[in-house]
Amino acid sequence: MAPKKTDTNTEELKKAILEQEEQRAYHSERFWKIETQVKDALVRQATDDALRDVSLGALVLGSSDIHYECFADYVVVRFRIDGVLVDIFRLTQAQYKKIIERLKYAAGLKLNITNIPQDGKYSLKIDETKKIDVRVSTLPIHYGENIVCRILDSENTVINFEDLGFFWTSKRMLERTIEKKSGMMLVTGPTGSGKTTTLYTILNRLNSRDKKIITLEDPIEYQLDGIVQSEIDDKNGVTFESGLKACLRQDPDIIMVWEIRDFETLQTATAASLTGHLVLSTLHTKSAADTLDRMINMGLKPYILASALDTIVAQRLVRRICPHCKIEKAKTPTDTAIIEAMMKETGMNMLSSEHMKLYEWEGCGKCNHSGYKWRIWVYEIITLTEKIRDIIRKWGTVEQVIHEARNGDLITMKEDGILKALKGYTTIEEILRVI
Ligand SMILES: [Zn+2]
């Protein structure tokens, strides 16, 4: 494992850079346009239009969620854009009342129930052929009902394998695993780290008529053509464990079980890997090293882990610097100091920081003056080589595994992030914010 240093100097630099970044204004004339449209519609009593204007506005700005948050005198509408919450505009309680009634009606929620949480879904028609689902959940709070709407846009979910942004060595490691007939690959990271997109994109690449691919999800959010998708149903006894066993009786080549939460599922999944299936799944862990620890702590025998598992992909999403207003940055002594400190921490100090370029942004209409547009992934990938399998079989420590992996191709998440910042895909500030 990379040495965990609490270098106060690095921490101070990091704090200073992040504070500076936060002070940069983030506002756009588009927010004002959405606000005007919504409020005009409310004056006309056209609540359906108002709801549509908020939803379409969120979609146009590339948001994943719409938040309505109640305070004593007003309600704030916020969008999550590229992973970050942004205040868009405010409503009075009276204006919000009109929107919430329409929203609850559209989502099939009970209008008269305001004191318990509810959830539902509405569809947003974009044009004659396209509609987008929006999942709605309410939470009663002191000042009213807060609402969060998740925009389920399937077109953003499956992307081109090349666009996942793996560096060459990482991509080669991953391809070796998924091209095998049997084995196991785990994608790990917190909620919102883009695990769905990574897994769906890999499944889509593996999807061909000569293979049977079955998924077990909770719930199915997107339909993948040509893949058999099934869903957890606790009420009817379809758990991850029982569902996985049922899927295995369907003669699959590849199985994707959305999440491994308990030992029974882990045991069934590893058994599937050992009996000639390719198993893909996710675990809710922070890093590749963490994942090994978790699996052993769940009760899996090291010799089974060593044989069943092939690759762990730990990942985070960071915002991509806006390509329209990106400029090369004149490095300050602070920048050089932070690059050098990070390089040292990650063992990359053989590279000279002198010729490295950094980038910053000016802000433009295309990124709503945020400096960022879309997101990219940063990864840490461990592939179990024979040597690593041996270490695990002999009850070696996670540190020994990481040490051995570093002799090979392992790039830590921080290194991957720094390399992507130096290549101009994102900024050092963004890497510091997320990792
Ligand atoms: Zn821009």
C-alpha cells in the first residue's frame, strides 16, 4: 500500500488550493433563463409547463438530480451537475406548493400525504420518440416536503469502451480478464462513482449472440438489448443469493450480479467463477486493497479468493476540465510544490516536475462558468498474478499484495488522477477534491 503520510505541508497546500477554487463564481445566464420560464408558467397557472421547464432545464445542463429544499421563507431548487450540487434559483413557499402538487400527481404519489416519505416515477417526454424517466422521492422535514428527482437517462449509461478512459496498461489488464471464459471482476467505489456505467459498458462490449449474459439487479434501471436482465424482489424471496442461484441454473456464460452485500452471495459468486463462468459485480469499498480485506472479513477463505478473483477496479468520477475554455496554467511555486509532494507520496518522483504542464479554466457559456464539463473516471486496478495469488493463499497481508502489485502494473487512483491532470483532462484541484 502507498505509505500513508500526513505531511502537514501537503495538507496545507491542498486546503489553500481548494479554498481558492471555491471562491470562483459559478453562475450562468442559463440558470436565470430557467427561473424566468418556470415563474412565468406559474403566473399563467400552467403548473405542467413549470415542472417541464425545471426538468428540461436540468437535462440541458447535464444534471443527474433535481433537489427541492425547503427553508422557513423559501425553497431552493438545486441541480447536481457533474457530481456537484449547484443552486439554480429560489421559489416562494406558495410557488413551490403549485409545483409540488403537479410533481406528486405526475409521479403517482398521494397528494394528501405530507408527513411520510413517498417514492414514485414520472416520464418526461422529450419528443415523439424519446422520453426520460425521473425517479422521485419525498422527505417530510420541518418546513415542508423536500423532494429529490433522479433523472434516469439511459443514453448516458452505456458508453464506448474506449471512452471509459483507461490508460493503456490498465486497459490491457482489464481486457485480459473480460476476454477469459471464467473468472471474476469487481468494480468498487462509493455511490456515484460511476460503477453502473463501467459495468454496463463492459457488458455491452461482451454482448454477442454466442454468449448468454444474465444480470441480477436492484432495480433494473436500463434495458440492455440482447441481455437477460432480472431483478431482486425481496417480498417474493428473490434475494441476491437466491436470485444468483436461479441465474446459474439458466446456463449462462457471463453473470453480472449488481452488488455483493453478504457472505452467501460472495460464496455463490466465487463458486460460479470457479465453475466456468465470468462473474462481474460491485462491492462498496474505497480502494482495491480495501476490497481484498472486505472479502476476507466477510468470511471467504483466502485460497478460494486467490483462485476465484482476477481483477479489482476501484474508481471515482472527477469533473473533466471544460475543453472550450481550458488554458495552460503558469505554474506557481505552490503548484510545483504540490506536484512534487504528491509525486513523492505516490512514488512517482523519478519524473521531473519542471516540464509538466498544468491547466486551468477561464469559464465560458458552454460550461456555465463552472470550468468543467462532463466527467471522467480515475482508476486503480489490481490484477491477480500468480505471485499475488500465492501471497493470498499463504495468508499474506494486503500490504504484501500491494507491494507485489506495484512491482507490476499497479497505478494507484491518485497517480491515475495526477496523470490525467497532467494530460489536461482535469485539474489538480479536482483530483484533490475527490481523492
Ligand atoms: Zn468553459
